[in-house]
Amino acid sequence: MTGRVRLGAVGAGWWATSNHFPIFAARDDVELVGVCGIGPELETVREQFGFGMATTDYAELLDQPLDAMVVATPHDLHHPQAVAAIERGLHVLVEKPVTLDAAQGWDLAAKVREHGVHFLAPYGWNYKPFTVAAKRLVEAGHLGEIQHVLCHMASPTRGLFAGDTNHIRALWDSETSGPEPSTWQSPARGGGYAHGQVTHSSALLFWLSGLRAASVMAKVSTGGAAVDLFNAAVVTFDTGAIGALSGAATVPDGDPYQVDIRIFGTEGVLMLDTERERAWLHRYDGTRFDLEVEPGDGAYECIVPPNRFIDLITGASTENNSDVEVAARSVELIDAMLRSAAAGGAEMNVHDEEQAA
């Protein structure tokens, strides 16, 4: 497209104001048309970032002249709000998890295809230079056929899921209030470590590998909280590969995030470790690809995804490392994990065989 991207945003809380809005406001090719939210800080947000209008009515926002929408509301609202935007022909950036159940995730995928819009879920690690380099090696066939995966994530998020959510404001420069406990600490709204954090590691795994989960056996533990703080699962993938997945919310504050992904194939092994900032792919024929990871590059940040969203719309880029397919595969895995845990660890089918991927 030519001209500035006319952007709307639904959700004006902690994460939108600390990450997305400053990025969009700094771009000359973006016009911030309107913002929809609740609470007394909405007008302050409008003024701070230069939105043309502010409203508490999402329908009013959708009636504005828009090209794209950012959906950064509580998890359980993502699906209807994203669908309403897509059906208007708007490109959408939808916060993760993009939905809370598999059917809604694949419904988004179907609607994105139907309307031909760009869809991006802002998974920061999917855009790191070392993960992009690893993806290129996998695409080149250096792993061979994938047989086994390990996908682990742990983070300093006990307060987010089981304490004072405002403590996290110090880590992200937001002038608004901190994360809402009703979002992060309520099972009904998708609170808990699986939806809140395993969404990151699983989306990275699915983008790197191209795998799709077929069945899951899982356990979760709350550690006394209202939502899950710990996750463990055994996964079987459509290809017959198997995997182990784990998550933990109780890394001490100030310690680095742990994202550890290891993929074992018939031709070699890929290892990514954000905590120790190392990445390599070693083949059984002796060929070794030791990838460069700059100091600090393993830490989480989400600068590239919002920028890439705009670049996709303008045509400046064609690479989407966290499209609706990746997002839906993550959602359906977590959905099945939590269903399995609720059934005492029983094996759960992840998707219906007749369901389009």
C-alpha cells in the first residue's frame, strides 16, 4: 500500500502502552487513528501517543477509516475483536495467546485466508537474529526428519500470576497501571503460565520445526495460586515425533528468562538456549553450525514484531515469523494440555483430523 498505515488499537493497558504504542508512534508511516479502552487513563493514553480519537466503544473505533488494528485486550476477548476487524478487511496484530481454545484459533486462520489480510502475533523470540539463522538451517534440511524435541521455558513471573502484578512495571516503561490481575490470575480469562508464557516457547518451537501436535498428556501444578504456575507434558506430533514440554513461573526476579529448545533429527541436532545465549546445529556427518548470539540477545524484547507488522502491510517485508498458523498451533497445544491436566493427565487429541490446518 502507499501512504501512511491508518492504525486503530483496542486495549490500552500496560503492555500496549509500554511496548506497542511507542513503536507505532515513532514511525512516520503510521497514523494512530483511534484507541479503544476502559478506565480513567484512556484520555491520557490518547494524548501521550497522539491518537486522533479515544472511545470505550469498539464498534465506534471500527467505524473509523482504518487499515489495521492492534488487539491487546484480555486474552478471552481476542477472538471476537480480531474477527470483527478481519471481517472489515483490516490487517491485525493480535496479542498472544491469540485465543484460548483451538477451534477459535483455527477460525481466525480461516478468516485470515478468506479476507486476505496480514495477521501477526507478536512473539519476540521468533524474530531474533540467531533464531532466524537457526530457522534457515532447518529449512535447508540440516536436521533431516525430526524425531524428538525438548521445549522448556521458565521465567520470573510468580508475581504476575500469583502476586502483585504491578511489580512488573519496573521492567517495562509504562506510564499506566500494571497488568490487570483479572487477566493474568483468573483461569476463566486465560490466566496462568501455560497461556501466559508457554505460548512463547511453543510458538517458537512450531515456527522453527514446522511440527504440529497431535496428542498430549499433561500435568499442571498451581503452587497454591489460582492458576497454573508449573506445566509438564508429553507430546506426540503429527509426523510421529515425540517431545517433552515444561514450564515454570518461579525464576527469581532479576534472573534471565530460560527458553531451551532442542530438536533431534535424523541428520543432526539443533540447540537454542536463551539463558546462556548459545545456539548451534551439529550434524552427524561432523558439520557444525555454531551461530553467533550477541550478548544480551537472549533476553526477551518485542521491538521487531510491531515494526514487522507495519512492514508487511506496506510491502517493505514479506517475512512473517509468527503468522496465524504458528499462533493457532500454539493455542491448540495449550488447550489440549490444560484439558489433559484437568482429566488427571489423560491423553488428549489436539485436533480433529477433519479440521483444516
